[in-house]
Amino acid sequence: MKFIDEARIEVYAGKGGNGIASFRREKFIDKGGPDGGDGGRGGSIWAQADININTLVDYHYIKTYRAKNGESGRGSDCYGKGADDIVLRLPVGTVITDLTSGEVVADLTHDGEKILLAQGGTGGLGNIHFKTSTNRAPRQCTAGTEGEARELRLELKVLADVGLLGMPNAGKSTFIRSVSAAKPKVADYPFTTLHPNLGVVRVSHEKSFVIADIPGLIEGAAEGAGLGHQFLRHLARTRVLLHLVDIAPLHEGIDPVAEARAILNELKKYDQALYNKPRWLLLNKVDLLESPAEKVAEFLNEFKDYDRQFTISAINGGGCKELTYAIMDFLVEMNQREADAQADLGVALPLDGEE
């Protein structure tokens, strides 16, 4: 399936049906009175998060969605039928933005979450509503209202606890294959990862986290070079970033320290908030070094922009198990801090009726 994480669509809710002015007509009854019914409501358009969908590919090709209009009212007190609503199923993690106002309409973060995108028009009133003691044969009726119309931008930001950063061929795909059941493509040429991959890392029967692998970044990515800049949005929801560095490059002209700094520069250019996230350094491919301790110490002496550092060998799993335990402990601690902060906030709020 083609991975699409951005789309623009237009939604048009249905118009409400018109009310009608009608009078009862029966044999031997010359003054039957008004019996014009109301119009039906127009169809609305909703968005609903669906955990079984992981791409916006459908909305890349079909860009316009129109709900049907409500039926007009009829005589004999018959009301018009309301039109059916349209429900757009979207991946969990989709952000919906109104292109006209720039307002974020919805951020679908939970499976089954449902948001109204365009309200259908209300049906008009038939003349039965205008009958009074002084106006026994009203001829007034109202038209149905127009439905809402919007131009929307859909942007998918995958839900993951941990994000992977690194140059092409730093070993990100190999790492995610090593610690999870995900099986992204692995090869000895750059840009083998062409779209984000998600893997569930299960530390125990009760504890797990989701890790996201995006295409590798290169210098100039913030200006559009390479592929990774297109997918940096998928790291926006992560709690911690793992910065993988190839500590044993095959070509002598490649400087791991310069590559590590280039990644951070691109991250900072793209989004300061993303740059400020907790960031751990993973020195990968230590199994290829003749003197790992010396090479690692040399690297760490020049590159110190990280919160924690680990040495791993993704190809054979060396150091990966200890790393996953550390990540799980970090995420549990963050969740506990957030829960404590919310509890403190709840205590600080005044009770109903208090000033």
C-alpha cells in the first residue's frame, strides 16, 4: 500500500429541505386547514479515527466529499426525509486543519474518536407552524439552510513513544528489526527506508512501547534535500529521540562526529520543539571496531550534545536489551510525572461554587 501522510480535501454538507405550504383537501371538507410538512435536514460530514487505517492514500485521490440534501416537506403533515451523514475514516494520529482560518479542527488521537467537520443544513418549516387563531390559512413556509463547506488539510502524525534519528545507513532499520517484530527493508545502500515504520517493543507481558523509524536525514534536509524532512512530523508526538550514529563507517572520508552534528542542525532548523525533546545517543556498529572503548571515548570527547549515551550493535543485538529496559523505565517515569502533575492541578482547582 502506498504510504501517504498528507492530503487536502473539500467537504460539503447537504442543504436542508424546504418547508411547504399546503392545505388539506378532502371531499366534503372545504376548510381543511394547513398541512404542509417541514423539510429534512441535510447530511453532515464527520471524521472518525480508525486504528485499522495507517495511510491517507484514499484522500490523496478522492478530494471532494458531498453529503446529500434533505428532502422537502409534503402535504398531509409529511416531513421530508433527512439525508444520511458521511463518515470519513482516518488513521489515528491525523491532524485536521481548516485551510481558510488556519484553525486546527481536530487531532484524532484515540481509536473511535469522532469529530464533526461540516454541519448539514436544517430543514425549513412548513405552514403548519404558522397557524394561529387569527391566521387560520397561513401561506408562509421557510427554505432549508445551506450546509457548511470547508477546505481541509489532513496531516498524519504517527503515534509512537520513541523516534529514531540518523543518517542513511546508520542502522535504524536494523535496530528496529532487532528490538521489535517490525521488518523494514535492510540493505547496504542509502535510503532503503522510504516511509515510516512502526515497531512494538515488548519488554514484558505488561510493558511495551512503540518505536518509529523514519527515512534517514542528510545535510540540507530542512531545505528539502533527501527524504527524511518529509517525515519529521512523525516524531512530533514521541517522548524521546534515539540518535543513531554509525561509529564505524566503511569509508574513511566519513566523519561520525560531523554527521551527528549535521543531524542536530537539521533538527533545529525544522522545529525547535522537536530539537528540545529528550535525546539519547546510540553509537552503533561497535562490533566492527578493533578498539571500541578508545573509539567511543574519542567520539564522546568531541560530541556531547545528548542526555544519555549507549553503545550497541544492532546487527547482533548487542546492548539492545539493556537499552530497551532503560527506555521503558524512562517512559514509566514520564507517565508518572504527568499523572502527578494532573493530580496536583486537580487539587489546586476550586470546587464548584467556590471563588
